[in-house]
Amino acid sequence: MIWNEAKECMSRDEMHNLQSKRLVKQVSYVYHNVEYYRKKMQAAGIEPGDIRGLEDLTKLPFTTKNDLRDTYPTGLFAVPRSQIVRIHASSGTTGKATVVGYTRRDIEIWSECVARIMTMADLTNEDTIQVSYGYGLFTGGLGAHYGAEYIGATAVPTSTGNTKKQLAMMCDLGVTAICCTPSYLMYLTEAIEEQGLLPKLKLRRSINGAEPWTEEMRKQLEERLHIHAHDIYGLSEIMGPGVAGDCVFHKGLHVNEDHFLPEIISPDTFETVDDGVTGELVFTTLTKEGIPLIRYRTKDLTSITHEKCECGRTTARLSRFKGRSDDMLIIRGVNVFPSQVEAALLEMGETSANYLMIVDRVNNLDTLEIQVEVDEKFFSDEIRELENLTRKIAHNLQQALLIQPKVTLVEPKTLQRSEGKAVRVIDKRKLV
Ligand SMILES: [Zn+2]
């Protein structure tokens, strides 16, 4: 089934015209409603009239996470607060969140986009969908939830954690599909196998996203749970989950192109690259009212194809993500920047700025250990004092990162010093 055949199967010419028309409108909208953008475009010598269609897209300046930071919290909003019905946020490089706002119409479009992705994954109003993404400022939970309700399915909002309850709901309610991070589904899979619950499950599909995963992991999940596992992509700056997702043929992620205009650029030259060539994914929102973004650099690396898919959809498809062009880590679905650790440590004063993050995947769950060098004058032979300090550091880091790291204190001047760029991260997960 296809949720919105008129949009998902339109000819490439029709899509081109629709995107052109919407781009012209969106550029004029941001120019007239967002002072920051107006100034940025004026500085680049561009007026809304210069953008007459897709062919003029590359004249527009890029938007980056820095722009969101500079205008924190709501400087890029294009409507007054009275028209914003929802706020979400994600973590930023300095520990300051990136705040996004949605109008009622934005929420409606978001729900439709997720509904398309769920329909792509063969879900209908006959399904019972457990949403095991976090509900809260993170877009995963509520995003998937609204999509599930939109297609008329029964949504079960278990959110994250409490594996026992997750499994009870799955068994007792006959849950047929689950939305969560792939690593969490793998964790659940092990619990299901240990407890011999597989015969009690009616699970047939999963929709997994919010962190990079491999084909290998998809195959494992599918074989061990007897399901089809689908990929979903999104980012809060652009909307949340539902920007793109893969159909039953698993030949790349279909982009909801009538709302989000994708470009792939070379991260070095910023020039557009050809179909099939890996580069950085850039999105321009075409219909957003709350916080429209022009040419937003996602830092995610992928390639694109515009060939028609076997499923009948004509929308462009993104290949499996190949990583990122900056130092952001995705740990248990949460964005983590090494600079956040540095900032939190430096704020405390008892530690030096020398630290090492060790990311691993144990029993299919991401783990984060942070080794911290203690400042000489605070280093003590008293075990109790060191324990207190460890707890304090762990608490502060958890506040900053929104995930719980394991903290290990090391003696002053023991972490390896390197010339040039310091090695701050060892990522032992094999994702690509
Ligand atoms: Zn398809």
C-alpha cells in the first residue's frame, strides 16, 4: 500500500515543478519572517526575487547547527509563540540544546510523513504499534506516536526502558510492530530469546532509526525475530523521524520530497555531487511554518538516486548512511559531542581537560566510558574521596550528555598526549 499515491508516485517532472514552486514560496516566507535569514541573504546579495525555482537553489547560503546556536533558543522561528503548539530539542555542541518549534500544520504534515513511512513498512490500521522511543524533548517518541495514530493503528506508548514491561506489553497485547533504536531492539531480542517468548509474539515488523546501523544488524534482527526490519531517518532540525524511510524492497530510504528537498554536496567543495556519489546530505524544508530551514547541512554522509523504485514510488532514495562529516557521536540514539565532555569537565575545576571517551557495544547496547585525568592538586590517596569525585563527575557528565557514562579516574598526566589533534574518542563499534 501507498499512503499518498498522488505525492509519492508523481512523475519526476511534476515533482520538480512542485518543489520549485514551494521553494520560491518558502524562501520568500523566511526572508519576510525571520530577521536572521533576511540579514544572511542580504549579506549574500540575494533577494527573494532571485530564486525562481530549483535551478537557483545553490545561490542560497547554507544553514548549519551554528546558526541554530547563534539564534538560541527561538531566533529562527518564523511565527509568533501563539502559533507554536509544540517544542522539541536536541543536544548541541556546547551543551546548549537546539530548540525547534511546530505549528499545528507542521504537526499535521509530520504525522502524514510518518504515516507514509509506516505504510511503506506495510503497517495499517490493523496493526498494534509499540513506540519504544523516548517521549519527551527528543522527537522519536511523539513523532512515531502521531504517525501510528494517523494511520489508524493502535499506538502503545511504552517509551524507553523497563524491558520487563516492554516484553509484557508485546506479548499480552499482541503487538505487531515496534519502533525503537536498532540497538534497543537487539537488546530486546536477547531478552526474548532468554525467556523463550518468541512463540508468544505476534511481531512482524520493526521501524528502527535514530542511530546508524548496518545491513548485518538488519539481517540478524529479521532472522532472530522472524520480522521485517525497516529503516527510518529524520532529524529534529528538519522535523524528526519521517523525513525518509525504506519500503519492503529495502533499496534505500524514500525521501518525503514534497516537504524536504534533498541535496548531496561534497563536504570539501560544497558543490552538488552526482547521483550515486557519497557526500553530505543537505535539506531545505519546503512547507515548514514554525522553523523553516534553508539548505541545512545535516553532516550525515550518504548518496542519492532518483530512479523509480520497484514499489512504484518515484521519490528520491538515500543509501544507507555511511557516518558523519563531523565529530558527533550517536550513542543510544542520543547526539553526543566530545566538546560537551570537555566543557562539563572544565566547568568543574577538579579535573584537567584531558579525557578519553571509549564507545563500545556490549550485548548490543552502546556503552560509554569516559576516562578523566584528575588535576594534581585534587588527586588523593583516599579511596573515599576519589569515589566521591567520580560520582560528582559522573553526575555532571550525565547532566550535560543526557546519557549515563561510566567514569574512570586516571592519575594526572597518564592519558596519552598527541601532537596536533588530540585523540578524544575511541569508537569500538563497527557500524560501517
Ligand atoms: Zn520503494
